[in-house]
Amino acid sequence: MNKKKALVIGSGFAGMSAAINLAHKGFDVTILEKNNTIGGRARHFSASGFTFDMGPSWYWMPDVFESFFNKFGKSVSDYYELIRLDPSYKVTYEGGDEMDIPADMGELEALFESIEPGSGQQLRAFLKQAAYKYEVGINKLVYKPGRSLTEFTSLKLLIDVVRMDVFQSMSKHVRKYFKNPRLIQLMEFPVLFLGALPENTPALYSLMNYADMSLGTWYPKGGMHKIVEAMGKLAEELGVKILTNHAVSKINHSGGMVKSVTTDQGEIYGDVLISGADYHHVETKLLDSETRNYSDKYWDSRVMAPSSLLYYLGIDKKLDGLLHHNLFFDTDFTPHAHDIYTDPKWPEKPLFYASLTSKTDPTVAPEGHENLFLLIPVAPGLEENDEIREKYLDMILTRMENHTGQSIKPHIVYKRSFAHRDFISDYNSFKGNAYGLANTLTQTAILKPSLKSKKLKNLYYTGQLTVPGPGVPPSLISGIVVADEVEKDLF
């Protein structure tokens, strides 16, 4: 019997996950990738002796990665080496105070206690509840395809949903346990990866604190792209064909079914199509109007996660006073948040993140050098140019120089930036967003864009604009979920 042929658009984490899972289920799978390398936002590049991950840089939820590879009789260790970071990261506050976040839980509780008496015990209680949310959320809820309310009607699951504070904000939840502004800021920081303010993010996502503080911050030696390479190897072992430089320009259909896709290399036929490309792009550029799930009005009403202004810098000396991960909360976040979420514009005094993987891994920079990755979260949809990019680079490097007491600017020997127009050109990203759809209460589970087309029976969606949402582990899970739905529908 001939295998059913599945086409997957995009080789990001979600697309690769869907392809691998479909191949494991017996499909003949072909991935169509518009760029010349796989990985989507998790691509990497090398220049002047430096190696940079282009996007994701935090390795949290190691159990999700291990579980993924275990499905296929493999282990993470078959493909790459994991290093636990200790300290996990450094936080710099207003006034120059620093906080190194230890990997050891006893040391972390002692750190909290030194800042706010009684908060060590409060942290233990907070993380105990967060552990429950993680267990239910990551092992149950995120695997729901979000196609019907009936998925959530079991009494046990309804009780779980209530216990997980789905209807309380992260902001209120954190303040029930902690009073010190710096501890509050620390506990709220992980939800910024979800693309919304803590007051608009369900307290369910305290599970991110459990991932951060209990499960730890890790680094795959060589860089985050080692995960991409591992998935590429696994895909090929399972017979997946990966075609790079194959941009899809049209989805062809008849009789309510996708028949083929048109690429810049010709027409390719399939029995089922899974799109890991930007959902809005597929709807507005690859489909005709009558086969779209959603209107322009719908998309314009979505709350998008932020975009990012990124810099990849090669430094010709070692930098002191910085760790692998560094969060610069050295200015008030309220105005910056306002400029992202309330009145979108370029921020006056942005918070930012700095990563130096060369602190952990000597293979990513020449000897005696550092590779410095900088990220400023900014509103999607902004107009940007080279002048703006240079302005913000100078601004945050000046703050880093003042804080660490060392010169950085004169030691830049390699420089590259990446922002809205690059997210659009490289990933067809809606409004140039970096993370997808914000995880607000009204954009959770069945309220997210559907993973299945309502008009074409064999068209499905995966990735950060559908269930379960943004982030690397959720993207892996998204691919698993959509592959399971395809199997249910077609067999």
C-alpha cells in the first residue's frame, strides 16, 4: 500500500516536530523550507570565527526535549551534550545592584530570605503550586488540540483548570507571595517570553517559574542550533525529505481539499499539508479569500507578542562582570511596557537581555574573544531603519560599559543586527513579531487560531500562532499535537 504523502511548510521547531512525528506514523514526508538552512528562528550563522544562534537562547524544560526524542527510541544525549548553568543568570537592577540566580534550590531560598524575610518559605510554597501547574499544564493541557470545548469537560480536568489559576493574573498571583519589588520583577520575568504583561497573563504560567528555578537553565554545547541539527538527523533517519530554498507561493486546492503547493522550484503534490509557516502569511498570501479561516479584522484584533531588536557582536577581548545570560532591569519597566503594549512606539529607556555563550562554550568564539548577543523587546509593527538600530546599540552598550566599568564599543570586530524587516523577509512574520501570539486569557487553548482549516479538509497549522503557543518546548509539542490530529482524521 502506498504511503500517504505529507507536505510540511517550514523547518522551524514546530514544522520539524510535525514532520518527524508523521514520518514515525508511516507518512511519506517532505519539508519545504524557504531559506537555505533549516531551523526557522533557531537558525545559526558563523562569521569571523564567531558562531551565533539567531533566535532562541534559553534552554528550559529539559524533560520536554528528552520526552520528544524518547518517542523515537532516542535520547538527547545521542545528539548533544547538555550543561546546566550555575548561576542560571544574572539580573541587574536600577542603581547597579546585581543578583546572580543560583541553580541550587537551598541557595536560592537563602537569597530570597536575605532580600525579604520569610520569602524563602514563600518561594517553596509558590514553586510547589507551580510544580502542580507544570505537571498538569505541560503533560495534559498543552497536548489538547483546542478544536472543541469537549476536550476540557472531564470533571478531573475542570478541577485542574480551576486549581491552576487560569482566571487570575500572574501579577496578582505573584504579589500574594512576595512584596519586595525586585523579587516580584524576578518572578514575573519568565512570562515576558509569552508576549504579554503579567497583569494580562493567566497565573497558570507560574509553571514557567518552576521550569526556570526548579528544572534549571541549561545550554546545549555548541549552541541552541544543536537541537535543530539533532532534529534534522532524526528526520532523515526516519526518511523525511528536507528541501531548502523551496519557498511556497501558493496552495492549490479543489473539491475542498489541498492538491498541491506551488514553490519556486515547481509544483509539489501531497495528500495532507501542514503549515509551520506564519499563519497570517499563509491565509493572506498562499490561500484565496474563500479558503481562509479568519478575516483581516480578526488578525488585526489579535494581541501579538513583541518583536525584537537583535544584535550579534564579536568582541576581541574577554568581558568581565557578565554571565552566560544577563537581564538588564536597570531602568523602570513600566514606560518600556507601555511602549510595547499600550502605545506602540520605540522605547526611550528599554530593558534588554545580553547573552555570551562564549562564557560557557569556548568553541563559539576565537580564543580570548566573546560572542555577544543582545535583545531589546519592542512592539511589533514599528517602522525601523539602520539609524534606529545604531541608536539603540549605542544606548545599551553605553549602559553596559557604565555598569561593568569596561570599554566594549572599541572592541567590536564583528556586527550584525536583525529586526522587524528581517523577521518579515526571513520568516514572513506578521507585523514583524518575534514570538507569535501573546498568551493572554482570551488567546488561550480553543481561543487561539485553529490548528485545522475550516475550509480545506487536509490543511493543518502548527507553530507559535496556534496551540499551544510561543516558545521552543510548546513548538515541539505543537508538532506532536498536529501530527496526532492528522492521523486521527485520515485513518
